[in-house]
Amino acid sequence: MTKKVIGRIDKIDFPNLSLRHVDVKIDTGAYTSAIHCSTILEKNDTLICTFESKGHPNFKSENIIFDTYTITDVKSSNGYKENRYKIKSDVIFFGKTYKINLTLSTRDDMKFPVLIGRQFLSKKFLVDVNLENVSFNNSNS
């Protein structure tokens, strides 16, 4: 399988989360992928999430309910460990749908609402840090 080349940032779609053209940072320093979640409520064995960010007008969804989720430890670059909810969803790169694990995090004060980490990138993509929006510019949408 040949790997597609992507850049350091892109715009991608999360169809299950009703999010389109979301700004993402490709982060080879991160193992897991993370998505900003403005509201998280655990109720009756479900997770109710709202994906919304002031700085990103196209990053807005209605409440999304997850019946399946886990809690995982995530270690930040400064060594701090944090428990986070983890969900599975779909993501579209180059017009193709992939499964992705996403940890839920508060990223409102970050430039990008989504980080795509090595766990997802491995065996699928090569990263050229000189490029930007390669998937977005080559998609049919």
C-alpha cells in the first residue's frame, strides 16, 4: 500500500460529528488524536458531547450521543497525565473515510481544534512539513 503525503495542517470532515472543513494540525509528536469538545456529559451509560469552538465558526454541532466510549490516560508533552474520554468516529482524508480514535479535550484556547496523532497516521500517511491542506485541495468536496 502506498502512503499518501499530507502536510502539517489540513481541513478535513468528520461526518458522524456533523463537522466539515475542520482545521487540523498533523502532530507527529502526539501518539493519540484529540478533538476539542466544549461540553461532555456522562448520563445513563452514554456520553453526550457538543463540538463547538468560538475561534472556529465551522466547528459547531448539535449534541452527539455516544453509546460506546472509554476513558484513557493521555500524557502531554510536559509529562502531565490526564484522564480523557475516548470515542471512535469517522474522518475523511483525500475523499476516503477512515476510522479514528479521538480523545476529548478542551482546546478552545488552541489554534487548532483537532490534533491528528501517530496512531492514526501510521501506515497511511507520510508528513511533509512544507505542505498545507493537501487533502482538502485534492478532495472532491
